[in-house]
Amino acid sequence: MVTISGVGIAYLLHLNQKLFKKRANSIKNLTFRYQVSENVRSFEILVPMLIMLLLGCLMTVFVYLTMAQLKASLTSKS
């Protein structure tokens, strides 16, 4: 789930940055240019949050696997 979200956010960030670079040559109206600018800024804020979410999920999996390994080794010694 996190991977799918990460790929989606990366794609949208790339698309919005591409639109943002083209906006100087664009004859689009002001609201379109403002919306693209806001999208780029929003996604730049979301990327660090996504990275922290991914690290948290990985840490949870690591702790869970470590605890399962410890429990298995303790029950096998008994």
C-alpha cells in the first residue's frame, strides 16, 4: 500500500513539476498557473511525510520480525 502511494505521489510530483516548468510559456489563465504552483508546493511537503511513513512501516516490520525470532528461540529452548 505504501509502495503504491509512493509511486502515485512520485508520478504526480513529476507531472506537476513538468507543468510548472511549462507555465512560463503557457497562455493558460492565472488560476491554472496558480493551481499548478500550489500542487508542486503541496507535493514537496508530502514527500518527506511519505518517507517518514515508509521508515515507520519498515521499522515496525523489523521489530515484529525480531520479536517473532526471539519468541521462537525462547520457546525452542524450553
